[in-house]
Amino acid sequence: MNAWLTVLTSAAVGALVSSAVTLIGQHLERRARRDELLFNKAIDLAAAQRDFTLSLAEKSGATATLIDPAINAETYFRWFKNLIDTGKLPPDADKGRPKPKQE
């Protein structure tokens, strides 16, 4: 009888450990997929920003200074990640935001 108890206890502990490892693996995979999606969207947004700036410069005849899309992608990725993690944009995102009018 004692041997059966040992076998059942070992099986239960093995199942719990296996479940815990699976849950940790799923969490890490979800986080990696989320970061990959954020990165892809940041790259898309950086490319769209570059295309918009180029078309605006062509149509207006003005000169434009282009920022490297890799720098823009890094900035957008950091902003998106902070927005998802904290619900707010980081402080450096306020540079281009218009200030509210004070009465």
C-alpha cells in the first residue's frame, strides 16, 4: 500500500510541475508575440511617417529633414510598450503634443 501512495504522490507532483512549466512557457510566448506585434506595428508606423513626410515635401516644394526610420521605429516601439504596460505614454512623448489652453 505504501508503494502505491508513493507512486500516486510522485505522479501528482509531476503533473503539477509540468503544468507550472507549461503556464510559464505560455506566458513567455505571449509576451514575445506581443512584443513582436508591437515591433512590426512600430516599423509600419515609421515607414508611414517617412512616406507622409516625403509626399508632403514633394507636394509643397519645401525641404524636409528625414529621421532614420530605425530611430522612429525604436521610439514608437518604446511608446507602444509603455502605453500597454502602464496605460500612459512616456514623458518624452509629450514633446509634440499641443498644450491645453489655460484660461
